[in-house]
Amino acid sequence: MILNGLSLTVNAGEVHAIMGPNGSGKSTLSYVLSGREGYVVTQGSVTYRGQDLLAMEPDVRAAKGVFLAFQYPIEIPGVATMQFLKVALNAQRKARGEKELSTPDFMRLVKARAAKLGVSQDMLKRAVNVGFSGGEKKRAEILQMAVLEPSLCILDETDSGLDIDALRIVADGVNALRSPDRAMIVITHYQRLLDYIVPDVVHVLSQGRIVKSGGKNLAHELEERGYAQFEKDAA
Amino acid sequence: MNIAVNLTPAELALGGMMLPHARMEDWRWTNLRTLIDRPYPPGGKIAVAAKEIARLRDTSPLARMPAARLVFVNGAFSQGESRFPASGEVGIRPGLPRLSASDEPVASLNANFATDGLTLTIRSGANIDTPIELLFLATDADPRTIATRVAVDIGAGASATLIETFAGEGSYLANSAVSIALGEGARLDRVTLERQAPGAIHLADRDVTLQGRAVLRDFTLTAGAKLNRQNARYTLAGEHADARIAGAYLLGGRQHADTRLVVRHAKPHCTSREIFKCVMDDHARGIFQGKVIVDPGAQKTDGKQSSHALLLSETAEFDAKPELEIFADDVVCGHGATSGDLDHNHLFYLRSRGIPEREAKAMLVAAFVEEAFETIGNDHIRAALGEIATGWLASRGGAS
Amino acid sequence: MADTDTIELVKDIDVDKYKYGFTTDIESELAPKGLNESIVRFISEKKREPEWMLEWRLGAYRRWVEMTEPTWARVHYPKIDFQDLHYYAAPKSMAAPKSLDEIDPKLLETYAKLGIPLKEQEILAGVRRQGESSELDSEGGGETAGRVAIDAVFDSVSVVTTFKDELAKAGVIFCSMSEAVREHPELVQKYLGSVVPQGDNFYAALNSAVFSDGSFVYVPPNTRCPMELSTYFRINERNTGQFERTLIIADRGAYVSYLEGCTAPTRDENQLHAAVVELIALEDAEIKYSTVQNWYPGDKEGKGGVYNFVTKRGDCRGRNAKISWTQVETGSAITWKYPSCILRGDNSRGEFYSIAISNGRQQVDSGTKMIHLGKNTSSRIISKGIAAGRSDNTYRGLVTAHRKATNARNFTQCDSLLIGDKCGAHTVPYIEAKTSTAQFEHEATTSKISDDQLFYCMSRGLSEEEAVALIVNGFVRDVLQQLPMEFMAETQKLIGISLEGSVG
């Protein structure tokens, strides 16, 4: 049992940070929300815009606006990043009954968004995440988010493996996507990321449930005093 | 010791010629004695309307590509249907070329039953830009054996693009023997597209010799026929010859395909690369047997081989025998072989971005075979064949 | 540490390359030359076997008569005249079983000369010496790790088995095969031939008909065998074959590590060695089987040497069973040997680690079979072949996953190293995946010792031969580490010796 008794409500326009020590269930939460196989929900429900999220296949969730920025983005040899993005975007548009983007329109969109995130044309031509550095992978994830324009963004340890400059670029990219009709769940171990992506609410996850919620100052409190006190509470 | 053997109906129809069986090392996974379960007597002349031929020809994804086209219909070279190369530097001589003696079963089948063929020569130093396609068509008629033979001679320093396309309808056994000689410094881009009828049997034998500094790019797409066996021997007979040999299988239903490749480094300083990507769905069975031989004295050989299988259904099968036989010490040789199903992480990642499962699978299949397709030098051909790979999964319905 | 040891050891090499080539002059009792039913009866009678054992042998003999020698391996040798061999040879002084004190001193001397002390107090003394010598040893376990129980087999009979009483306290049976047939018939009848049936192949059938001695091991449920077990095989007599038979059973939850070593005198004629080894690991059991094979390889021109035609197979019969083969093959004129694992139990695991070194005119055709039958079974193959001189060295292996072997996993790495341009290195793997959930990965490389590596070593003061030994030891390191630590140093030394004369 990894998650147990977790209850969370995220409204449109809000940014929620979920903090917790290793093994508290942070990544499990992101995988359950995005529908990765190998996780069984024995009890409880997830309602997304009034619908049962857990009943949906991963691609249906994506088409309905759920986006997970992976902690460890998957490398897919042979599939060019550009092609991948185009197929994904048009599949989502088709599922939503929207018109598919033409290749020139798509190119314009991606180029504009890529430039802001410092993603080079060369990277776009390469296979998905193959041969990307840690920082490049994270930037590519945010680029996908910018192109696919989801309504629920789940960022799983997006700061891990980033140096301070890369962190700033990624955070700027994320902040640019903040909007009144978009919700975000930012999962992180450290408070550092939250200096750049300032959350509306901070939750502390321990042993599979939320043991404390509060404003952005809670993050600073955690940084100073550590997770130990909360783990005691959880036990 | 005298072993009495009861000939199978197929063997009787071939004049008592014994078919290879699983006790023969090279045929351990392809027992023709049991797999060929009905007779295919040598085929005679069959009259076919021009309209029929045109219809069959136009099903080829390469039909609209500008190319010289040498057309065989039911094993007979049809000059009327062919479009000869414009260049005077290409020579075409109809008639059966000589076949070097061999006890290899597919080659001896050809030695016994080939009815027609041609010899194609490219003059030394000539650069032939327009691809030359050999198109072998079989029409729907009684089950029969169709055997053809082609010899190709590329002169020193010459270059050309050669395509062999096999297509047809109905039930037949197609046997093809091709021998190719690349002169000093010659370059050949060669593509084989095997899209035989679903009820057909394809047994091909190929022999390629490269002289010094010759360059070969060779790609075979195996997609048709219920039973397919391709032998190919490549001899690097001159220093600094360079051969890149690739192939892809797209097999479904109960298709069975077996490729037996022998690459012989006879001289020093040669390079060879083999890359085979095999996709099997349903009950299909793919087999890859590749052998790299380095002769004594063939120092500084660089020979690498890889075969990778993607099994899309639990009942699909893959067998491989990647062999090395090395008699020189200053060499870098190796091979790799893998077999497995689709990577579930890849599939999930694509789906998490909104790509439906079927489409995601098709993308991953196309990505899987991509590396083999890179061997095709001609952009037009690569794109046309690439589309077959991309559309393959979708075109097959059933697959989930 | 290990590397400097090797260099020191290489320096000490005798002028005579094969140092185990001496002959023991001892009076032997021989069966008449040739093979027929009465020879089979003779052997069975010599061993005072029960009727069922004789019948089993005769059954095997009748099958063998119908079989032909396999020819698919890449080895060449003149046709063996199976009627021109003695199928039984035993020192006359061994007419009756003896206690250690009664053993012919000549035999004790032979084993002492081979570095195998048979008196238990000597063994302990030897181990203490070893324990002080090398840092390598300190990587391993506690006090008992250094003790090894030995079954010494001389031609067709077992001379002595040490530490039997202590093993018996733990419930472990370790004795010669002949003794097991008499003392533990229920176990022998249940398991003998259950992994390698009588008619499995030509040499297995021959062995089943005429097998002489070998070791029998039974480890009871939930027992960890308290020490390493080892058998030392020695062929001494002229014109004999050695046909040992080994049977090891690890019952539920048991663990045993076993090592065999082999040597033979330098003789101009070829000697035949056709052994069968069967391993059975039941649920949660583990068997680790190591071989250091150093039969006489023949001289530089290929005269003499042992023909080593061996069938070794393990059966992971229960869930979570594990069988691991490690072999160091440096000897024999011809080696034909494929220690295999049948992965029958769900989650069972098979391993094969091999170093095969060929020099002179040696021919090696060796590898493994991993047969995945159960779910979630896994296997790992690491093979390092080194060819020098005019030798031929072939890796031949099969990895197969049957339709029901869901989630089978295999990783294979086969590396060959060529030293000199007169030798051959070959790789012949067979891979069969009959289920999509099987993940197989196979890699093979062939290369030579690079001039850069040699130069680098030599610029640091090593001779070329030392440099080669050093680099080869690095090349085989992954496999070497699998050996029981008592044998690691010995093996490194052996590698150096085997490659002597391969450079320059």
C-alpha cells in the first residue's frame, strides 16, 4: 500500500505543491493520476472535471487535458521528437473533435514555444529524449506541455538533476503556462523549485497521505525543520 | 547406409527432387518437406491480358516512381511490358545466364527449373541515376513453380540502383536466383521488395561478390508470401570493400520467413554491417541466420551484425543463429541479437501524451524497423517502403 | 593484487608447460580391451552392484550399440576405435575399500604432487597457508569457507572421500557413486538418469553403460552444506577411458557448492573421457558447480591429449531453484561440452560462466543450453574464449523459451580473444523465442589484444608474456569472480601457464 487515505482537491487556476520525503508516495500519485500500468487502486476515486479519471485509458486522460511531466522522461529510439509531438497533438485534437493542425501551422507553433525554452531545432530532430542531457529532457517535457496545452499539469520532480540556470528556464516556462483555467500539481522533494514556481497551497505527503496543508510558507518551514516531525504525526 | 525415403507430393511434382528438412543444419527451423504441403509442378506458359499485368504492376508502391522496368510475368521475361533503360551504358541480354554449380537446395531448384532470365551489365565508369527495377509478377492460376534467373555485372567504378520487386496473386512457388558482381570501386544500391501473394511460397537465392573498394547497400523488405526463404551470400573479394546489408520483416497471420545470410571477408580491410529488424504478429514465425566468416589473412576486418525481433503477439516466434567464424586475429567483429515485445514504458509515454494505443503501437513498430530502412540510399524508395511499414499494423485490422 | 600474483606465478612456470604430466607407477587391474555385454557385467560385478543397476547399464549399452557418434561439433579427430580401450582400470591395492590410513602411499603421493592433500590435517594446514597469502581470500566468508571435502577418483575408482563424518552430521551425503549405489539405492534409483537419460546422446549412452566412479551428493532439505565439496579426477592408466558419473541433489531449500578438477599424465596416445553429470535442484535449492578442467592437452604438434566428451546438465525442478555452472577449460586435446540448465520451476534461474583457453592444436567446442520452461525464469551466460597457437575455439549455445515460459529472461555475452593469426574463434548461438514476453539479449565480440594495451603494459616494465597474461586475466575477470575463492589464485596461474608460448 503506497497511497492510503489521501484526499486532495485542486481547482482550476491553482498551483498545488506536494512535498514529501523519499518513499512517501509522490511519484506513485503522479502515475496513478496519469494511468500507468502496474498500479492498482483498491479504494477511493479520482474525479476530474466531473468524470471518473480512473476509468479512462492513459491517452483518453491526455486528450482530456491531463499531462504528466515525467521525473525520468522515457527514451524512444527511432521516433523523432517533432513527429512525436505532431502525432500527439493531432491525436488529442481529433479526440476532442477539433480540427487537426496542418504541418506548417504545427511547425510555427513548436518553433515559437521551443525558442522560449531554449530547445534547439537539432533537439527536435532527434529521437524522443534519446541522447538528451538531464536538463534537455526536462526542458523537452515542458515544451511538450506548452504545445499540448493541458488543463491539469502534474510536474513530477521536475527540478531533479537541474542546475540553477536550467531550473530558472524550466520554471519560467512553467510560470508562462499558469492561467485561470489551468491547474498544476508540482511534486518536489525540495523547497528550491517553489522559490521559482510559487504555489498557492503546499501539502506534505507522508506514508501515503497528506499530513499537513498550508500556504507557501509551509515549504520554508519544511526546509528549516525537515520532514521528521510530520512523519511522527503520520505514524 | 541406404535410407528409403517416401517422397512427398511436392517432391514428386518436382521430378523427385528432395526438399530440405530440419535435420539439415541450415534448415533446422524451416522444414520444406512438411511446410510445402501440396505439389507445385513446373509452370508452363500462361496467357495473360495486358490489362491484368498493368493492374498487378500498379499495386506496387514503386509503380509511379521513374525507373527503367524489366518485367517478368509468370516466369517469362516480357519485353513488351518492360521499359528499357535509356542509357546506352546499360546492357540487357534476355535468356538464362549460367549458374555456378551449387548443392544448395534453393539454388539447385533454380538450376533444374528456371525457365527464363536475363543478364544486366553496367559499363565500367557509368553512373546510372535512374533506378532499374526488376519486376516479377505472378497471376492467379493453378499452383505451379515459377523460376527465374538474373545475373548482374556492374563494371569497375560504375554505380547503379537496382530494385527487385516480387508481387502476385493466387498460389504459386516463386524461385529466384540472382548473382551480382561488383567490379573494382563499383557502387550498387539494391532494394528487394517481397510482396508475394498471401498464398505464395518465395524461395530466393542470391550471390553477391564485391571487388576492391566496391560499395554495396542492400535492403530487403519481407512482407508477403506464406512461406519465405532467402539465402544470400556476400563475398568481400577485394580490399576495402564495404557492404551494408539490412532487412525488415513485417509478418502476420501464419507467415513464416527465414533468411540465411553468409558474409565472407576474403580479403583484409573490408567492412560489413548487417542489421535486421523483424516484426512478427499473430502466429507468424521469423528466423534470422547470419554468419560472418573471416578468412585466414583477412586482417583489419570490421564486421558487425545485429538482429532484433519484435513480437507483437504471444503466439509469434523468433529464432536466430548469429554466427561468427574467425580465422584472423586483427579483427573487430561482433553480433547482437535481441527478442522481446513492445516496451511498455514507451507505449505508456506515447499514450500519456494522448496518442491512442493502436497508433502508438504503429509508431513504435515503424520506429523499430527505421534503422534498417536507413540503408536505402534513394529517398523516393525509402519513403515508399517506409509507408508500408507505417501503415502495416493498421492495414492488418485484427491486431490490437 | 590478483594481477601481480599472476605475474609472479607466470614467472615460476616450469620449463615443462604441463606440470601434471607425470605417471604413477602402480599395478592396475584392467578389464580386457573392448566393449560388449560381458564387459558391462564385469564392471558391475567389480563394483558389487545390485541387479537393477546392471540392468540399467545393459539397457544403456543396447541403446549405445544402435547410435552413431555426433559430428556436428567443430572438432576433428581420427575415428575412435571403441573396441581398443580398457573400460575399467583400478589400482590393485584398491581391491577393497579402505580408510585413509590404509591407502597405498603411492596414491597419496600422487595427489600430494598434484597439490591435493588427502589427509584432513594436511588440508587444514594448507588452507591456513592460503588464508594468509592473498588479499583475495579476505573478500570471502568465515572460517569454514576454506575447508574443502574431497573425493579423489583415480582411473575407474574412488580412492578416498574426506570429511565424510563431519558432512554426515549435517545430513549431507558425499561419497563415491559406487558407494551410493550400494548404500543409498533409493536416491540413486529416483534420480539417476532423470536429467540425462540413458539414450540422451552417444557419449551419455556409453557412459551409462560403463560408468566407473564419480561423486554422489545429497543435501537434505533446508541445509546449507557446511563446506565446499570437490572431486579430483585423475586418469593414469594407458589406453583407458574414464567414464565418471556424478549426481548431485539439492533438496528443498538446500545449498551446495561443488568443484571438480581434472588432470592426466603426458602420454602420446589419446585418452577418452566421457563423463555425465546430473544436477537436481528442488524448490528454493541452489547448486553451484565449478570445473577446472586441465586434462593433458597433447603436445605442441597435437600428439596425445585427452578427448573430453562430456554431458552435463542441471534441472531446476522446483520453484526458485538455481543452478550455476562455472567452468575453466584449459586442458584436453578436444573438448565437447555443454553444461546446461533446464529451467522447469517457475522463477528458477540458470547461470553459465565459462573461460575456455585453447593453445597448440587444441580444439574446443563448448557452451551451454538454457531451456526456459517455467514462468519468470531467467538465465545468464558469460563466455570468454581465448584462442592461441593453432587452436580452434568455438562457443556453441542454445537459449530457448517455450510458449508457456512467460516473462523468460536471458542475457548472453560471448567474447573471444585471438592471440596470433593461426588460430580460429567461432561463435554459434541458437536463440529461440516462442513467446513474445521473453526478453532475450545476446551480444558477442571478437577482438585481439590491442597493440596499445600491450605497449602500455610493456612501457611499465612487463614482458610481452606477462602483459598478455595480465590482459587475459582482465578479460576473464567476470568469470573468474564466480569461482570459489579457494580456486581463484590457482586458476589465474593456470591461465598464465596455458598461454605460455602463445606470443613471440
